[in-house]
Amino acid sequence: MSLDELMAMLDTHRVGVVAMLRPSGDPHAAVMHFSVNLRRELLFSTDRNSVKVSGIAEHNRAAFATGWSEDDWKTFQVRGTIRAASDRELADVHACHYAKHPQSAAFKDDPDTVFLILSPDWVRYSDLGIVPEHIEEVQM
């Protein structure tokens, strides 16, 4: 399975867990809506005053996971660097994210809305519901 195929499979999910470090170094995980842009980056919309945003300056690494249920044992896991989107990136970020999550566009003009971009350097896909189990990892 190619990296493009793995990243395209992420498009079949809408919600996942992003984990990062707070300024103190304590871990923080949050369930969030996400989207994937053409550069294979994960996009998250949040409030600029959130715990997620507060730790990015000190700790720019994050992890993400989605998938898995008692019926479907497929998971996607991602690790990489995370940062706030710049003003010049917002038009593309909005187009991508709001296409997948149109209800989120209600926050587009809120001055406290910020987008986080997770650029993966490691991706893992697992299907533990088949025999033999199928696991693929891609180091980028």
C-alpha cells in the first residue's frame, strides 16, 4: 500500500485523537474533527486559547490516531510536527477542512479560531481484524 493510499484512507474518517505536550511537558490528548490536505498534512480547527495551542511553541511534536471500533479493527496512527497555519495558508486550509466539515465554517470569521497543521513523518495502518494481521508503517 502506498503512502498516498494510506493517507487517502484517512479521508474515510472524520474524528480522531490528537496528542501533544503542554508547556509544562504534561501530555494532552483531545478528540477532534480533522481533514487531510493535498500535501498529506492533517488539519485541525481549534480555539487559539486552547491547551492544544499553548504547547506548540515549546513542543512541536504531536501524535494522532483514528479508527478502531469493536466491529472494525482498523487504525491509523501518525506522528510528526505540528504548527499553527499561517495567514497565507488559510484559504487552502479553509477550502480543505470546510469541504469535509461544513458545520465548522460557522467559526471561520471568529478571531479566536486557529488551524493546526500536523506534518507526518511516520504513518502506520493496522488491520487487526484479519488473519494474518496486516500492519504497514511508512517512515517519511
